[in-house]
Amino acid sequence: MSTYQALSEAEAVAYARKLPNLFQPDSELTSQEIGDGNLNLVFHIVEPSTGKSIILKQALPYAKVVGESWPLSLDRARIEAEALIIQGELCPDLVPVVHAAEPELALTVMQDLSDHVIMRKGLIEGSRYPLFAEHIARFLAHTLFYTSDLGMNQQEKKNRVKQFINPDLCKITEDLIFDDPYTDSPNNNVPPAIRDAVEAIWNDRELHLEVAMLREGFMTRAQALLHGDLHTGSIFIKPDSTKVIDPEFAYYGPMGFDIGAVFANLLLNYAGQEGWSKDEASRADYRGYLLGTIRDIWQRFEAEFRSLWNQYGVDRVFKTPGYQDLFMKRLLQDTFGYSGCKMVRRVHGLAQVADINQLQDEAAKERAQRIALGIGTSLIKFNRRAESIDQLLEIAGKAMK
Ligand code: SR1
Ligand code: MG
């Protein structure tokens, strides 16, 4: 099979059989399509006799969440596999192993992580992950530093920018994150109960100006190879292990976009605690855990990123006294802004999140939606004045009052 066709479960088994060094010849293999994301097929292939298993991920030529009316390039499968390989070289313990990739079929064969859970689900269930802050801070520091002009050969970096040109997936982000939520777009899915708050966003000129600047940064600032969609549904986790998956949105963009994605999704869960926590005390406690995790991530990220820069920085001019401090301040400001944008789109945009949407109590859901919009819009408006991570925590705390 060499020309593209979407695989059935049986064809996925037939493909898996041909992969060298994974399964016993002629042994029984089972296959189940388990993809619950917005874009792809995901086959779980198991060899019951040995317990060995793999994942076959196949891109579809359209956005599954919308249908064939929204065509999407299959090149995103190549981009995902190549990004995973680069991330795996930089942080081998934090991404799945890629066993094989076949661009013609838009297929990536990778490590099965069924012993982990999707972090969004874990947070909804109230789990805590004591190693997560260290893991994700290291993932961010190493992938962002070593793919940027600060930490790699600067001519090679320009070739990397070319390698990761990802127009279709960037267009999704440009539309769904930086455009639709701020206007009455047919792509939106506005919850009727919060229509007043959404209309206020559509009419907020100050907000629109900040979003325009953040959108420009997303479109033009090729700082580092981003994951590009680093929400808690792109993280598999268990207490002693974190694995970042799904970098099909990878491209060269502003570093704060990836850090902001992590913070936004922790804050969406923070908003959802209106309904997930069983009482006031546990709500305050879990919210404290989430905010503490954000502070911990930023502090660890900053320390690690500065340390990499001081030890392995490749550029003499970027060692000019004072420049690193200015860079880190701007990165923090971008992180505020992109966190805000990533929150707002998940409340009334096309693809929303279970942290809020799966709340059964309608009043709790409405409060969670309003809190998420309040934090998101405040972060966007404040972004260019941010000086400390504690200000993000203050904004999140004030949204409760
Ligand atoms: C049409 S794709 C919708 C969303 O799913 C992905 O995970 C990205 O977050 C994208 O914006
Ligand atoms: Mg994804």
C-alpha cells in the first residue's frame, strides 16, 4: 500500500504486520480505532499473546470534527513525525517513541501510552501530578531553546523554518484562536446563557487591539519550533511520567504560544472547579494546586532556559548585558497574552473543552464559562504590562471575587 487511503481497522492490522521487529510473525493482532480528537484516526494495535502494543496514527485529508467540507493537508503527518523526532532527541523521556513513519499514508507508528491518562481527564478527576511542573518546564525550555537562534546553528535554523511550514494548521489557529471568538463568526458555538458576555467581547475594541498584536506575533515571529497545540489533551500523564503527544500543529512561532497553551488549559480546569469540586474547601485547595503548578512551571522554565542560554548560547550579541532580562520579560508578556487567547477560544469557539462543557450543573457551567472569559480577557488586556508570574495568579484569583 503506497498511495493514500484512510485505513480500516483490518487494514491497520495488515499494515502493522509488515512492520519489522515489532510483532511475532503470524501471531494474532487486534485493532481498534480509538481516535477521539478533532482531526485523525488512531488505531490501537495489540498482540494479545505477548501484550505488546503500538499506536498507528493516520491523518485524514479533512478536519474530522467538521467533515469533508474542511480539507486539510496530509503533510501534517510528516510534520508531526519530524517534530516528535526532534523533541525526542531533546527530551527522550517526555515524548512517545516513533517506531516508523510513512508520509504517503500520512501514518505515524508510535509507542502505545495506554498506561497513562490524558491529562485533561486526570485533572477533571481531581488527580495531582507532582512531577508535571518539572517535566513540562524542561520540555518547554529544551525544545524552545535548542530550536531557536539562541541555541542552534542559525543557518540550519532557517532550513528548519522551511521544514516546518505548516499553512493549513496555522490557518486553523489563526481563525479559531485569533479571529472567530472576537466576531459573530459561523464557526463559533456560543452558549446561550453567556451570550451577553460573548457580545461584550465582540464589541471590546481594547481587547481586539491586543489580539491583533498577538495574532501578528503568531503569524510572523519565527522564534522556535513550537508544539503548536500544547493543551492538556496533548499530554499523556501518570504520577511518574509525562509524555507530550500530537505536535501536528508544529511550526516556527513565538515561544510564549506553547507556554501560554499549558497555562490556559490549567486555568480552564481552574474555572471548571465551579462544578468539579465537591465543596468550597476542596475547590480552594485544588485551585491552589493548579495556580501553584503554574508558578512552579514558570519558575522552573525560566531558571532552566536562562541556564541553557548561559551555558550553550550560540550568539555573541545575544549575550549583551541586559538583553536576556529583556527577552525573558517579553516572553512572560507573550505568555500572558497567548494564555488569554487560548482560554477565550475554548469558551465560545469551535472546539471547546470537557473541563467546562462536561459540567452537568448548568449554573456551575455558566459560572465556569464566565470565569474563563474573565481570566482570558484580563490576561490579554494586561499582557504588555506583565512583569511577574504572580500577576497571572492575581488575575486568576480576582476572577473569583
Ligand atoms: C478544527 S481543529 C480544532 C482544534 O483541535 C485541535 O486540537 C486544535 O486545538 C484546533 O484548534
Ligand atoms: Mg491534537
